[in-house]
Amino acid sequence: MSNHFVLESQQSWMDAASARGRAGCWILPPRRALGLYPTQRARLRIERGGVWLTVAGRKGELPHDWFLGEGDEQVLEPGVHAVIEPWHGGQGALSAAAAEDVQFRWDPVAAPAQATQAEAWSRGVAAPWAELVGALRGAAWAAARLAQGLLQWAGRGRWAASPAPRRCIDAQCE
């Protein structure tokens, strides 16, 4: 019977660990490149190692480059062409780190939900309208208080000529 049918718990620890990567991961061997053509929104997540990711957008867009390490992720939109290559921090091709496989996940991402017409109307028209009405109420209230203050100030004779100052000599005023 081949090892394929033997339970992992019955195999030696070294054989089991070396024979598999992390569950659900794709493996990219050293000195190889892989082209990705997403047909739906997808997330590239690096689980082990590092990659150099080049994404060529739609016609007329310049390509973008990213260096992704363990735990980094990038969401790719449909219609782009992405190329990933193992990258180990600029270490030489003969180093032990450069000889390791890269493990990555490639999972679909749910597209953002399309808003219904009612939600779009609420966010795009009703909410700004309510904010504008509230702001105008506040401005009207401030204008009314300003007018009231000006009338009170004018009623106290602030605009009339002020009387001559009184002269006081030794607590006796004229």
C-alpha cells in the first residue's frame, strides 16, 4: 500500500511535514513564475516566503509592482494580468532561503453588494438633504440671535451720541 492511503498520523513527523504545505495553499517552486488571470475579484495571500507581484491593468494602464511577504495580501480585480515570482529579500539564488517554495492562497472575494435604488437614494440624496436642512436651521437660528443682539445693543443707545464724561474730584461728581 502506498503512503497515499496511510493516515498522516501513522507516518513519521518528518515525512508528513515535508510532504505537504499549509492546507489550502498553492506552492510556487523557486526560480519559477506564475501568471494569474482572475475572472472574478480574488485575494492573493502569501502564507510562506515572499513574492514579487507585477499587475498589468487594462489597456493604457501602467503595470504596478509589489513585494509581498508572509501574511501580506493583495486583492486583484477581474481582467488584470498578474505575475508572481518568488522573492526572498534580495538574497542570492544560491542561498537556502532562495531555494524554498513559496506558499500562497488564491481565494475569491465577494464583490461589493450593489445598493438598491432606495439605498442609493437614501445615501446620495436624502442624507445630504437632511444635513443641508439641519445646517440651514442652524444658520437661521444664528441669524435670529444675531438680529436680536443687534436690536438690544441699538436699543441701549449704543448708536446715539454718548453723553459727556462726568468729572469727579474727591468723590464729588459734577
